[in-house]
Amino acid sequence: MNRAGGGGKDRYTEKVGVVFHSMEESVTNQNMLKYARWMVILVIITTLSQASTGLSSMYEYNTAPSHAWTAQIGLLACLALVVLVIMSKTDSSKVKGMSFGLLFVWVLQYGMGEMFAKMHWVSLIHAVIAMGILLHTMALLRALPSVDADPAV
């Protein structure tokens, strides 16, 4: 009976039902976090590959195409990481923030690489940002929960 005297649910019961309903939907998908962990590992590998191809280009090896391809793969991996973290519905604001931060810095780094490819002095800034990306991904790998989730069916 509601407060007006008629039958049915009152406002409080309806609100509680909505709260319980939304709590049931926010169960963390551990498989998505497992895949996000693999994306972080891929970002670490592409960052190290970026370092090796970037340094070897300074010694007149023709590694510019490899450097560009690994930058694009890393960008896609960062984007996939953000998507997987959002799809996991995790409650960890730390993991969400670090994922978005990693994507932002990778986009910034990619833009600097594309815009200033002929200006060699920018590589000094480019390398420092790359070291920050590597440290950030290692911290993100540690922040992600270690999951032993079942494979997706």
C-alpha cells in the first residue's frame, strides 16, 4: 500500500528495487580484466620495441617503418585496454584512471612522433615520455587484479 492509500509499491520500495537491480548489474567481469592484463603486457612489449627501433634509427638503420607500425599497434592496444576496462565494469577508479591516462599519453606521444618526425631534437622529449609510458604501464600491470578467470565460452 502506498502513502496515498492505494495499492501497489510506495516510492521507497521502488527506489530500493532500482538500487538492488543496479547492484546486480555491476558485477565485475573477470575475463575482461584478464584480457586487459594481456593488453597491458602488449603495451609494454610495443614500448620496448619502440625504444629499440627509435634508438637504432639514430645509428642510420632503416627502422622507421617498424617504429611507425609498433606505434600504431601500441595505440590500438591502449584503446583496447580502455574498452576492456570499461566492459569489465570494475569498481576500481584507479585502474580506470590509469587506463585512460595511458591512452592519453600514448596519443600525445604518437602525435609528437608524427608531427615532429624531422626535428631530431624532439626525440629528447619523445624518449622521456616513452620512459614515463613504460613506468606507467608497469604500475598499471601491478594495479590490475591478478585473475584466474575461465576462458570465454
